[in-house]
Amino acid sequence: MPSDAKKRRDAKKKEAAKSRNQKKPVQNTEINGDANCNNAAENITNGHVTSAEDELVRKLERDMKLKAEARACTGVLAVHPRSKDIKIENFSINFHGVEILTDTKLELNCGRRYGLIGLNGSGKSTLLAALGGREVPIQSHIDIYHLSREMEASEKSALQAVMDVDVERTRLEKLSEELVQYDDEESQEQLMDIYERLDEIGAEKAQAKAAYILYGLGFSKEMQQKMCKDFSGGWRMRIALARALYVRPHLLLLDEPTNHLDLEACVWLEDELKTYKRILVVISHSQDFLNGVCTNILHIDKKSLNYYGGNYDTFVRTRMELLENQMKRYNWEQSQISHMKDYIARFGHGSAKLARQAQSKEKTMAKMVAGGLTEKVSTEKIVQFYFLDCGTIPPPVIMVQNVSFRYKDDGPWIYKNLEFGIDLDSRIALVGPNGAGKSTLLKLLCGELAPSDGLIRTNSHLKFGRYHQHLTDLLDLDLSALEYMMTSFPEVKEKEDMRKIIGRFGLTGRQQVCPIRQLSDGQRCRVVFAWLAWQSPHLLLLDEPTNHLDMETIDALAEAINEFAGGMVLVSHDFRLISQVAQEIWICEKQTVTKWPGTIQSYKEHLRKRILKNLENPM
């Protein structure tokens, strides 16, 4: 700790101690996360944010408000009011009348980084939203940042938006003045933590620190000076994430933070978060990311919170061992009970000696039942995606001939002189930095955009299945999944037939007939995949298909892609999915497309080395 900083702190302590003779209540202030509309876009918009995007933001904000009104949370604080840890007993959450969590325990310890996992619809995002909104008792001194919406479209530069934390600095200074009056260990530890944070956001370091974070998230020096209103929603999400990393709150809640990042930024964020010193709770579908960041796993299962030490791989091993042991105990108990029942039935009315032995076994069996029998292991329902057989069409399917593209006649070139072909046996993953044109290339392939120069020849019988992040925003939230699919495919006359179609994508029972707005983001994605698959495409164009899906669903998607008879071009930041389905890695960068000679893991190591080199010689 620098000596001048220590002197300032000691001076503050003395001054505050002299001026205050009685205890004053701690200010109950929190940082409102300014980020997460889940509408990332690939490129910075040319000019102001479009009215359509503004309307989308308003729509999503209304949806968030309705979700908050539909939640009911209860719980009891079970820790010292000045503790750095969070512990809530009898914790329950009810959402739209459905129990999400029931009388469970929430325990988050300072210094731990928790990966929050569970099946789609189990309540992961609902839990984060409840914590972010302080809908359960959390100590007033613990500040919270919940990445829940994007940065507002203001005239502040991206750099200034991140540096603009005067409110937080004032809050910390007031809290430090309060804490100097207390001599207990919890207060003193908290005081030192606040002093450290005040040093971190000191004016003399503010600009360099903000620039470092933005650079790591993909903002060049020029982009850092652009106004927030001149960025698309996805990039404003990155600014909000940068603010969270800058402020470094006591409780940081991140819901799918990698959804808006390219692979290089994902690697940087993983390295940045794995040293987070306070409390981090992160929802992520990326196994690589959870392995690199987390010290603990928090698993939502059967309306309870279950805690595991270690990263995701450790969780998988531990859980398999626990379930195996549970199954062994269950089988042993059932065998013993069956044996005793059989003995009682055969000899309960025999000779006096045999009858006494039967009575003894009956008492033993009663004790086993009264003491609680081991529950039978019920395996989680496995989701199975299914893409229809698309048939065959003769090659070439798509020929890209000397294609160049830019959005405006006087704008920069996105691509120049592209030459390649795609057939039904192609399995390609597009990687590269955001803004390089990965989503643009998919739009060119399916004809949504026309080349500025050159020609794209497409087989006249070719049907595309294009998935992108905004498809879920187009769903009518007041309709049920069943109604939406029946309306989209009127040729399917019987509801039971459509129920079977939807059921293949993991939506069953009430999930098929309740309004789509009551479904989780992951379940809404499944509705879109059902809609996409039933169109029977020949070529899948998948733009970030894993956003909001749990790992079991991603594995089901990977299996369905591998069994699909057609072709695939994938844009994804999920290293694991790419490794499962892609046979070729194409890098979109510097106005062209080049084939990577190795695997996706070797590409990840290449990115990590490049990040280290860039940080040694920044901008």
C-alpha cells in the first residue's frame, strides 16, 4: 500500500473520529447496473441509434418491469449486519405463481466466484434479478451491480461513461467516514476494502484504467472517444460491462456476459474475472469460461441451491460421484426392504421363533423408513433437438465469386475480393473480432444483403435456416408457444401433432401453453429453434445460437447439427460448441476470410498470446 495513500486514510480516520460522537446509520445505496437488453449487434451503427432499436429497448424494459412485478421473494438474513459475506435462510422465489426456489439457503462468501448453473427455466436469471433488485434482505453496506441493461444512448464518450463514477466515489467516502467509528473486526476489514477501492478509482488512475478495460473489450482508441448514442445496443452493453469491471462492486452479478463479445474479448474477460476479489455470480453457457473463472459452482436443482467447490469440470465429476453413491445407497436400501418384506410375508405367521424374527425385521424396516430413505436418482430430462431431413441438391450450393462489400458507397470496405464455395457437407465456424463482418457474411450468403461488387451464385432449390439473436425479439409474447407454431405452420392441423414437434425441443406441459413472456430466455430460444427446424432448410446459418441456452441444450443442439444432412456456417463465441460441430475454422479479419490451420483450442491459445503481446505494447 502506497505511503501517501496510507497517510490520507489515517488523516481521514482521525478527522472522522473527532467530528462524530455517535453512531449514524449507514447509507443504503446500491449501484444500479446499467446493462442487458440482450440485443447485441455486430457493427457500430453509422450515426445515431435507430428508432427501431429504441423501440426494441423500450419493449425489453417493459418486459423486465413485468417480470419484476411477477416475482415474489422471501428470506431471512442470517449473518452479521457488517459481514462481507451474504447468507439468507428460508429463501424462496415465486414467479408467475410458479415456485422457482423453496426454503433453500443462499450463501455467498467474499473472495469466491460462483458459476450459477441449471436447466433453462430453472430460475437462474430470476435469481440474479431478485438479488440485483434487493428483493431479499442484503446488508446495506454491500453495493450491487447487476448487468441488466445496456448503457443509455447519451452524448458521453465511451471512455467518459466508464470514468463517470463520481456517485460511487462519494458513496464510498461517506461509508468510510461512518466505518471509522467502529473498532470491530468486520468494520475494519470493510474499511480497508473501501480504501483500496477508492485508490482503484482515484482520479489520477481513472482514464488509464477505463481505457485498459475498454481496450480489452474490443474498443480501439478512436472508438473510446465516440459518443454512446453512436454505438449499437451490443456495443453499449460492452460499455456497461466495462463500468461494472471499473467499479468492481462488492457483489457483481453477470448474466451471460460473453453474449456480446467476440472470442478474443471472451479470453480477455476470462483472464480479468479470474482474479475478482469480492463476490462474483455469473451465469454462462460456456464451459471454458466457467472453468477459467469460477472457484465454486451454484447449481439450481429441484427448487434448491446446491453448492460445489471448484470449477465446472470439478462440479461434473463431483456430481457424478454423488449421484452414483446415492444410487448405490438407494439400491441397497430397496434390496434390504424387499428382503425383509419377503421374510415377513413368509414367516410372520409361522413358528414362534420365526414369528419373533419377522417382527424384529418389521421393526428394523420401520426404523429405516422413519429415518428417511435415500431418494431415487431421477436423471434430468435430456433435450433432443431435431432437424428434418432436407434431402439432397447437386453442388455447387453456393459460389462466392470476387465479392466485395461495404454498407455505403463512401464507407469502409468490410470485404474485398472473396472467393470460396459452400456445399451441403460444409461445417464452417466463422471467428474473428467484432466488426470484422461475420454476421455480414451470413447476410450476404442468404441474400439479405447484396454484394457491392462480384457475384454470389446460389442453387435455385436451396433453402436457408438462418438463426440470429433478434429472432426471439420478434416473438409475440402474448401467444403461447403452441399458438405461435400453429399460426406459423397452418398445414399442421392437429394440436397434438404440433405438441410433439415442440416437445422435441424440450418444451413440455405448461411451457407449451403459457404465454411466451412467462418463458425464460433459453426457453424462448427453443421456440425459435422449433420454428426454424420445421422449415426444413438445406443450409443452417447460425449466428450466436448458444446465447441463453444451458449446457445440456447446447449439447443437444450440437448433436442435432452433427446428425443434420445439410450444411452449416456458424458464428459463435462458444469454444466448446465450435469444437463439437465445426470441421473448418475461417477467420474473418482485415477485409478477407482465411482458413485457420489448427483446432479451435489452438486458436484460443493464439488469441491469448496476442492479448498478452498487445497489453505489453498497448495501442
